[in-house]
Amino acid sequence: MKRKILALALAIIMLLGLLTTAIPLLVANSAGKSSVGDVNGDGMVDNLDATPILRYDAALLELTEAQLITANVNGDEWVDNLDAVMILLYDAGLLDKFPADNHESSESSEEESSKIEYPEGAYVVKNYDTKMDVIWAEVPKANIDTYKWVNSVRFTAYAQLVYIEDYGFLCRMTCMETNPLTKYTQFGDPVYLDSCMEFFAAWDNQSYINIESNSIGAMCAQFGATNKNRKPLTDYLTMSEMFQMNPSVEADRWTLTMDIPLSKLQKIYGNSLSADTFVSGYTFKGNFYKIGSDAVTGVRHYGMWNEVGGTTPNFHQPAYFGTFVIE
């Protein structure tokens, strides 16, 4: 031990004598963040790394941004003689690791834990603090681009879904369609015969809600586990409480912005859903559809986001729902 301390003292004396001497630095790592303590970029942490720090502290040398990062071995955001002393202690075997090593490990662990591996093909539901924070141009689109069962026109349509903390969901559906034809006007009418967009979601992964609406916001909405014995949402919500469709018709498109508060979902699902349900990484099932009939629109069509199986038209097949995951 005495020999190590003596060696350390001698090294400090030698380094102080070198403060006025120009010493070339290796800068192989200066383009990026190098290992903690390896200031000269030679791949090792030793007394040679303390020299540039002492010269920098004495205003005799400029260090690059990358060198300043790796020179801050004590993690106090300053590069000075204290960092040089720690490197000398490390080189003398009196220090196992630098405080900055713990800081980097902590940051790395936090980054790794924050990464979520989303299921393949899943739609990632972006998370916002308030409705006012939502920027729809930044929200991923679920393209409703699979058409089957009949030969028909293929409308360009897509859906977007976001979660608002402590409030619930907003679902925006858009179809590039001029003059969407509409016949039905009342809740519970067969609006799927009109030019219609639909959102089905099994919020608890067991029973699902189907929300179907035309371009004036007339809707059909039901709840149940299967296609049989489905109950209208008026069994759970009054008409004044019903989900709002907020339709908008423009020259070349029409849009629905469905407002789906958590408080209303709870009236339907009961205690199986809460604000604690929809945490980051939570997955649930559902699908987006575009539909219309010959009788009303003149162009019978069945469009979907996640392809539905079978040879006859039937959107009520939870087995073919896609996956949603909260960001």
C-alpha cells in the first residue's frame, strides 16, 4: 500500500511538472462519446489521461466535447483537478470504478426499461396528457386497405387512435370520398348500409363494442362477447351520454372523430376497466372498417384494417381483430 501511495504522489508531481509542456493527445474517440476516463482515446485509462485534464484545468489546453464528457469521471458536471486525482487513484489500483460509471449505468437501465417490444403488426396508441395536446398529423395511421368478398371500388381510408391520460380515447377515421351518401338518421338505424366507417374494440379483451357511423353522425353501437345477443349501448348509456361522433364533411373527404371517455366505458364494462388498466404496454383487440351497400351508395364494399377471414361478409369476428398497444 505504501508503495502505491508513493507512486501516486510521484505521478502527481510529474504531472504538475508537465502542465507547461505540450503533450499530443490521441483523438480517435473525439467524434463520439468514449469510455469514462479514457481522455486521450488510447483505449486505456491511466495516468496519461490525467495530464490533459490538469492542463485543461490550468487553461493550457482545450478539450473536445467528447473528451470533456469522458473526463468528467466524478460525474459532477465539471472537469477539473478532482477528476485527474480520481484517474490517478484508479491507475494506482486504489479505485475500482468512477462515480460517473454508476450514473451511466443508471441511465442505461432506465432507457432499457422504457423500451417496449410491441407485438408484430400492432397499432401503437399514442399517449397524450390532454385533448389539446393531440397533433393528428403525428399520430400513426391504420390503413383500411384490405377489401374482399366483392369486386368494388376501393376507397382510401384510415383510422387513428390516441389515449388521453385520465380521460379516455379519441378515434379519428378518415375516408377520401366525395359526397358520402346517407339515408339513415337515428341511433340504432342500419347505418352500415350508408357510406359508413366502423370501429370495433374489445377494451377488456373479452367483450367488444362496435361503433358504426355515417357521415352525419347517426350511429349504431352495441356490446357483447359474440355476434349473437348483442345489446344496444342504450342499455348502458342514455342518449345524452352516448359517444360523440363529431362528423366533418369536406370537398374530398369525410371524417369522424369519436370521443370515447373512460367514464362511459366503465358504465358498460363495470369495474373491469379503470384508469389503471390503460398503462404503457397494455394490449387490447379491435379493428377498423369501411362499408357501404348497393342500395344506398351504389357501390357495395367491405374494407378493413386487419383482414377478416371467411368467404361471406362478416365483420363480427373477434378472432380476426388486430392488436392495439398503449405507447
